Amino acid sequence: MSQELVDAVKALGSEKGISEEKLMIALEDALLSAYKKQPGSAKYAKVEVDRESGDFIVWELQVPEELEETLISEAWRAMAAEQAEIDPETGERREPEEPELDLEKLEEYKDQIPTRDVTPADFGRIAAQTAKQVILQRIREAERDMMFEEYQDRVGELITGIVQQSDSRYTLVQLRERVEALLPKSEQVDGERYDHSQRIKAVIKEVSSSTRGPAIIVSRRDPELIKKLFELEVPEIADGLVEITNVAREPGYRSKIAVVSYADGVDPVGACVGPRGSRVRMVVSELRGEKIDIIPYNDEPARFVAKA
């Protein structure tokens, strides 16, 4: 396992951006847990994996009795200083369990603690399986972290996805391989159907981290969807010559947008409507028939309201 382990760690470090040291520490923790499950395992032990060769050793920490009693007494005092836990079912005070000494605490007294090699003779097979599990787990975690970092900065962006399934609570939308988003009922437009394999557009509403990867919430109701669809169809908006300043929307029925031009000779309303209404028609089609009124923005409230 030794050389294969080192090669795998280096490959992960370069390809997946996973810290080699973090992976080695995780592997040591996993190997220690596996060792602790062995019959007759030492009460206090640690595992060291050689960073160059990949060889590993299980060390028994022969903690002197006097030192052990002192450290346990300190742990008891620390627990007593904390607020007592109350059992939520019975309402009675819950007696604390006997404290355990962790490796970090014992590391502070390593000069006083003799060690002994207690690596089991048949531990190689278990170690190989453990290493494989840890590496696969770290790959999944790294991929989840990278996906979360990618999407957390994309809130408000327009995305295109394929409907995977739909029920009364939400619609599951695949954005790409192994990346899915939720379109909850609260972000759906009344009357719209989302059929399997149908391609839909939505805006990213929220991104949070979870154990299964980034939890991405998308919306078809958000007024930002109107802006992004026009930005997609109207080059003048994408280039910054025309801006949508306000959006008022009744999802599924009607929307009003106010537009302003920052370039001489560019009609903001005409730019959004497009030749023979082609641009606004594309947006209306994506919104499944929702009517859209486009009005010029005006700094003077009276004139702006009159146009609206």
C-alpha cells in the first residue's frame, strides 16, 4: 500500500486541490479508529504515516498512572465548571460520562510518555481498505467544496437546466452532471407545468452548503428573471447601453419594466421590443405567455407614473 498511497495523495493534491497534509491527518485518524476496533487494542494510541514512504506505525502511548490521574482530574474539573446538562425527556440532571484524554492533550506531555510499536501483524489489509475509503471520501468532499465555491458567487445569475422530476413540493432541475437545483413550490409560477426532460430557465436564488453538496435554490417567480431574460435577448442591455431600472411583476400574468438609455440615439423601449417585436416575444415565450409592458424611465415621479 505504501507507494500507492503516496502516489494517490500527490495525485489528489495536484488534480483536486486537496491538501496533502490534511489528507494524511485524516488517514491517520481513520487508521486509529480502525485499530481501536481491534481486540486487545491499547487504551491510548496514535498512528503515524510516513509522508515520504507511506509506511505506518501504530504507537501505544504508555501514559504513567500518576499523569493519567492528574489529567483526568483536570478534565473532571473542567466538566464540573460547565453548565449541567438536563435530559429533555425526563427533565432530570444528566450525569456526565467519564472524560477521555484526547491525543492533542497527551501530545503536550509527549516527553513524559513512553511509546511502543503495537502495529498488528494483519493490519495491512485493514489499512489499505481504510486508506481507499478516506481518499474517496476526501475526493467527494473536495468536489462538494469546489461546487459550492463555484455557485455561491452566482446568486442572481440565469441558468438553464433540465427537469428531472416534479411533485407537489418541488421540482428537481439538473444543471450539469452531478449538480442539481431545487425549484420549490414557493418559487414556481402558478399554472406552469414542469415535465420530465423539459429544458427551463431560472435564476439562482440561494446557495448553501450541505453534506450532499451545494444546495441550490432557483426561482421562476423572482423579478430578476425578467432582467436576465432581457439581458440575454437585448445586446444593448448586455453592453450597458440600456438598463432595466425597475421591474414590477405578477408572475404568470403581467410584468412592467422601466428602461433607460445611456447612449444617444438608442431608444430603450425599441431596443427591448426588437425588430417586429422579436426580442420581447422571445422573453414572453420563455415566460409562457406572461404579458410584458415596457415603459421609459423618468426621474420625475409624476411623468414616470403617467407613462406607467
